[in-house]
Amino acid sequence: VKKLATPVLAVLLLLAGVGFAAITNLISNTVHVDVQTKTPIEIKFVDAGPNDDSVKVTIEGDNAITVDMYAGSTFYFNYTVTNHANNPIDRYPVVIVSSDKSFSAGLQEIQQIVYYDANYPDGLDITDMTYCVNEDGILTPLRECNTDGTATTVELFFDNNGDGEPQPYTITAGATWWYRIDVVTNPATAGTYTITYEEHFTLP
Amino acid sequence: MGVMDVRTVFAAFLPIFLLFTGSIVHANEIYAGSTVSFYFENCINMTVDILCSNTIGDGEFTLYPNCSLLNSTIHTQKWSCSCTNKYALEITTSPASRNNCTFIITYVERLLMPEKVVEYHHSSSDTIVKEPELINTTTIERVIYIPSENYTSNIEYLNETVQNLSKKIDELYNLTQELKQTTEPTEGGNDPKALAIVVLMIFILLVFLVKSPPQGR
């Protein structure tokens, strides 16, 4: 047995060496990465008002406000949107308005909407560029919204090219943009409104 | 509790501790819609397995470049990527993604390093080791190249050993010479005193034989 041990060991070492030499140039590696994704768009109401004797606006959380006012008053809300992702994102922002009373046909409760951002610091009347979003995603001009007197919630989209097709608003990676909306209400209506801001988004 | 008891308890709980620590997963939080990149210096083939706790939506992950989706289930996706050297894998998540996923990237790496071997030439009298050189792979006998630093240290060690052995041989040679000088007179048989004693003994023996009368007549 001792006589056989040495040559057998030598052969095994030789085979091991040959095998090692054959696989040295190719190495298989594995990388494990655990990733948890979270929403890239941060929306935040930062200001609302005017909170005087006629209008009381309260920020509820980051993306909702409640409005308690006398009819015919004007209220505003100011919000920011931040893209935390490292890619640009196409946004489809919508404003959802809920009321304790049903809306009239053509949403006569809203008399005028004025829009502000960094490009429009003096404001832009977007009343005629505001659309209702139907359940099938089709846009309907504000004054033609099919609120048959029973709806208590409407979803509004600002279509800035006025073609009735929803187009995205692209926010660059890491950017924070601010917006302000002024809403002039009709004197013929009164009530308590909850306004919720949402964004639907995709990659460009 | 003695020392052995503590060691026994420690040894018993060590695997459990390692299992527990190994199971802790620290997930990297990223914003949906972001792109994460992984760089590979050498790569010839790659597969990416995506395992998610929530349902994977259509287009939730996009792998680029040269990647194709092989198969997908509710919670898994398997991608294949034709990677090359200096390959940057980009995984882009959909902005609508809300998930907790593990990416398992398996890739084959080709190490492009010259194959240096040491060539041995055997003869009946001696073995000559040549300097490492680049030879083709058809060489019958070859060994993995050992960097020159190891050779240098080995040669220094061998030189030191040879010097020590030479020193020992010199010492043994000197000792042998001393012993030889000490024993040379007796071994040669030229000692006058011994010769005189031998001659005297022979003379006494002869005298004794001559003077003794014959017996038995």
C-alpha cells in the first residue's frame, strides 16, 4: 500500500493541476442586489389660503386640502412636485374635487382657474384648457362635463395645448417645480370642497 | 461553568448565529423610475433573475443593453444579456413600480492573462530548469507560472542552504584531516618502539627454543 500511495498521489496531483489549468480562464460569478422601489414623485401642498373671514383652507396631509368658504370667494393652493428618480418622468397631473353637494352641469361652480408656475409668474387663465377626465380616459371640456347633477366628484386635467388629448408634463431628474392654482368660485354656489392632487406618470 | 462549557455553548450557537446574520437582508431603497447600473470589466455571458415580493407589472423592469426577457411569472423574471468586456448593465424601473425585489446577476468572466509556463528538459544526468517563458499550449509538460518574486526568494533560500552545507562540508573535511594526522603514525607501522619490542620478543622466543633439550628419547 505504501508503495502505491506515492504514485497514486502524484497522479491525483497531476490531474488536479491539469483540471485547474483548464478552468482558470473562465470564472462564473454571482451578484445579489436587493432593491426596494418607492414612489419617485413627491407632491406637497406648501401653502393655501387666503384663510380670511370668507375662505378657510386647510392642508390635509401632503396632497389634499379642504376648502370651507362663502360662495363667490377665491381661494388658492400652492404645491411642489419633486422627481427623486435619476431619469426624467412624464407626469399626468390631475386634480380631484369632491363636494358635499352634487356638481352642476358644466361645473358652473368654478368660474375661473388661473395657473402659475416659473414660466407663468403672472398667471395664465386655464379655464378653457381644463378638461374633465371621464372613466374611459377621454377628456371633456370643462363646460361640457357630463355632471348630470348627481356627481359629487370630478377629475380635472389641464390640457395646455387644448387638443383634448392628454399630453405628459415631463419633469427632469432630481428637479423640484412649484405651482399655484387660483380658483374663483361662482356666487351662486356654496359648500365644502376637498381637493386632492394626484399624478400618474410613465418613463418618457 | 468551566472553560470547556463556555466553548461548547459558543460552538453550539455559532451556526445559529451565522444563519441568523446571513438571513438579514439590507434592501437598497431606490426611487421608481430610476436606473441602477452595474459595471463588469470582463464578461462573456450573463443572466439576470429578478425575484419580487409583489406582482411584476408589464414593463416594470427594462434591462439594457443587449438584453432580452426569456421568461416571466407573477413574481419572477429571467433575462439574458449578451455582455462584453467593460459592460455596464442598466436596470431601469418603471415609475409606477412598488416592489421589493432581488436581482441575481450571474455572469461568466474571462480572465485574459498570458499563460506563462516553466519548461523542463530532462536528461539522464541532470534536470535543467529554464527561465519562465511563453510557449504554446501543446507543450507536454508544464506547470502554473510562479511570479518571479517567489523564484527570487526560493533562490535566495537555496543559496543560503548551499552555503550552510558547504560550510558543514568544510568543517567535516578539516576534522577529517585532523584525525588523519593524529592516526597516521600508528597506521603506517613505523613506530621504532613497537618495532623494537617485536624484535625483542622474537629473539627471546628463538633463545627459548634453542636452549630447551629434546624430550621423549
